[in-house]
Amino acid sequence: MFTYDDIVGQRLLQNSFYDIDQDTEKLCLEYLPTDFSNTIEVKKIFENETYSLLLNLFELDTTDSKVPFYDLKKLLFIEKETDEINELDLDDIDFNITNTKKFIEGYLKDYNILTKAYPIVNIIFSKVWTILKYLLCKDYIYNGIYKVDYDTAATTYTKLYNDINYILNNREKMKQELLDIFHLFAEYKVKLPTSEVALIYQAYNQHQKNDLIFNELNPYIRNKGNDTLDSWKDIINTLPSKLNAPLEFPVCDSLTKFTMQMVQLLINNEQSIRKCKNCNRYFVVKYSSLAEYCSRNVDGTSSTCQEYASKKTYKKRQVENALYQVFTTYYNRIYGRIRRGNLDKDTTLLDDIKSLHQEYAIKYNDISDKGAKTKLIQEFISLAENLIK
Ligand SMILES: [Zn+2]
């Protein structure tokens, strides 16, 4: 939660960025100290499992989001006709605000609501900070050492404006491409490395003359001159000798850069996104993984979708198992006798029938011949009958 005090304070917010450290992703703020003998302070404001922010940005990890992503538009208080602007489209009077303090408080309120629903929006906070700080400087409210001038504010607003418009205009298409690349192949149980899937996907779309947003982003799909390949035949020829250079992860400080770099990372790591068969939310796995369930907790329980699913299949398998059915009949019969007082409650019969079942279950699961299985059940029945005589 950011407040007016964060803007009016003495420190200079130099940058806000996204970073990955092993399997953890984080969002950080980088402050310049007011005392020059101090060093730069990096403050972590978000941390989670890698890709959680990407899935969240595309609303692939929730079933309902109360805050529309389009509310991001509220952060652009200077409206222009075009979706892309440059500094010359802005003028000093564009930044004229009547009650600066009230404006900043209202602006941050919208901002905080958005970042609560979509934490990745924090990646643009240093831009927001710079622009709001300029409003304070313009009104002579801030008199500290780090003043923001008009040129800096205009450049920053231009970047923010273009970044927000780009993501708002392209998010649905990006999401569709992401699902097409990673989900379709998984759905049809095609086990190809993600990088090859991405190549085939790009080749197909070039052949169909479809424009892709993530087209130029696959780090593998480049010719020797580092240009994107212009024919699908070239791409197919590149397949066997695809590059394996490690992916460089440049400083990621905008929403646009973030989505593009994260999709590149998925491809580079040969990972894929898959829909959990229990909760219907997407999760990220190695392309070769057989996982069908995610590791999120099932609502209202402490077990994950994975654990929940394995318990369910185990139960289902038991119910379908003929030996197990016979065993439960005898177990219930013994239990009933104890309950009615026909058998001493210290009897070992329940344990006896359980261990007899255990012994026979191993044999039963080891054989596949149907006749042999029936014979085994007959044996089990006669031994169980002997037990309860
Ligand atoms: Zn799940």
C-alpha cells in the first residue's frame, strides 16, 4: 500500500523492477539515499513462485477477478487521441492539477486497488512515483534534494502511457497466443519440447499470414543476422539446429517487457502451461511432465489438488477392485457382530481380516489373468469364512 507520504518523502525512487532468483520471483524498489554516504537501498515488495505474476496478469490462476484489468487505464490522467505518444505530444499544462494532495491520494487509492488484484502492476511504480513527485515539485510542495523537472516527467509519462496502452490493447491476443502455444499441445498430449512447439506454431502462423505478438520473441527463431526468419520453410530448417544459448534476462521494468520476457523464459526452460484437472486453474510444468494437477490447496482443505486427486483415484480404484469389495463385505459383517455384541469387542478378527486382505491384495494386483483372479477371490472367501465361523 502506497500513500501520499511515499511520494512526499525525501528518498528518490530510482527504479521498480521484476527479478527472478532460482524458483522465486520478486518485485523490488530501488531507492537512492538522502545521505550520500549511504548505499542504494533495494526493497522487496513482492515474492512468490516464478510465473505466478504472469498467470495472474492473464487471469489464468483465478476463476473470478473482481477488479477489471482495464482499470489500469485510470492511471493515465492525461488522455490523448492515439494509443502511442511521444514527449512532443505532451505539454506542461497537461500536468495542471487543482488539488495536488487530494489528487495524489485518489490516484494512489486506485493504484493500490489495482496492485492488490494484479501485483505485477507494481512494476510501473517508479514511473508513477516520478510523475506524482513532479506534480509536487510543480506546486512547490516538495523542497527536498531530489526534484523532478518537466522533461523527466514528460519522458516518464510517455513511457507509462505507451506501456499501459500496449498491454491493454494486446493482453487478450497475447493470452490467446500463450494458450495456443502451450495449452493446445498439452491438451492433445503432444510431447514436444516447448521450443519446438513455439517454432512450429510460428511457422504455421507465418504460413497462414497471421500476425503474432510473440512472433519476434522466441529467442530461437532468429537467423544468423539476428533477424526474425521470414518464411516458414526457414523456420522448419532451423528446427534441427535450434540455438541453445542461455537466455539473457535484461532488467524488466515495464508490463510489456515483463510479458515478453516471461514467455521467452517459458520457451527457453522448455516449460509449458497446463490446466489443472481439479481446480481448472493454470500451472507451469516441464513440457515432459505428466502432471495433470496443480500444487495449490483445494479450497477449504489443507491438501493440494495433486494430493486430492491421488486420494480420489486410489478410492476409485479400490471401489472397482473385486477383491476389495469382497473384503469390505467380510469386514462389515465382523464389525456388525461386534456392534451388536455377538462378538467380544477385544476380538482380533478385524485385524485378521485386514492382514488377510493385505496379503491377498499383493497377489491379486500382481496377476493379470482374469481366471486366476477369480480363483484367488474364491480362496480369500473360504479363508474369510473360516475366520468368522
Ligand atoms: Zn488445481
